Amino acid sequence: MTLKECKKEEKADREFQKKFKFEGSINILTQMMVDPAVTEKKGGGKNLPLRRGEILDVIQFTNQEQILCRNSQRRYGYVPRAAMLHL
């Protein structure tokens, strides 16, 4: 990883912590897959776009309905629990 890529990731992490009021280090709890049968949705606000079969890093189990996740493009957002499958 180049220095430029590293700084870009650090900036994205800081923006995530500010937007979601997340304190402490960002740790990946597990990985989950978006259900292949779910309808794809655009992200918006604090929600992550849903793509069938995509593998997401789980940052936090926020409540019974949502999970805070990160996708492969290092975007962060909430995803409905009903749309997720355990690997």
C-alpha cells in the first residue's frame, strides 16, 4: 500500500467516525453476505447500497433492525439485518 492510499484510508476512517459518532478504533467483528434474493437498493444518507451477494465487513451490531458495515470500496453505512446472511 502506498503512502497516498494509506492517507486516503485514514481520512475515510476519520470521516466515518465523525458521521456516525463512532468512538475508538474500527474493528471488524465478522463478515456477512448480502442475501442474493434481496432487491438491490441505492444507498442514501447513512445507508449503504445493497448489492446481491456482496461481502460486507461488520463494524457494529447497532440494534435488532440494522448493522453498521463497510463495503469493499471502504464506504460505511447501515444495512438491514434481514438482508444479511452469515458466511
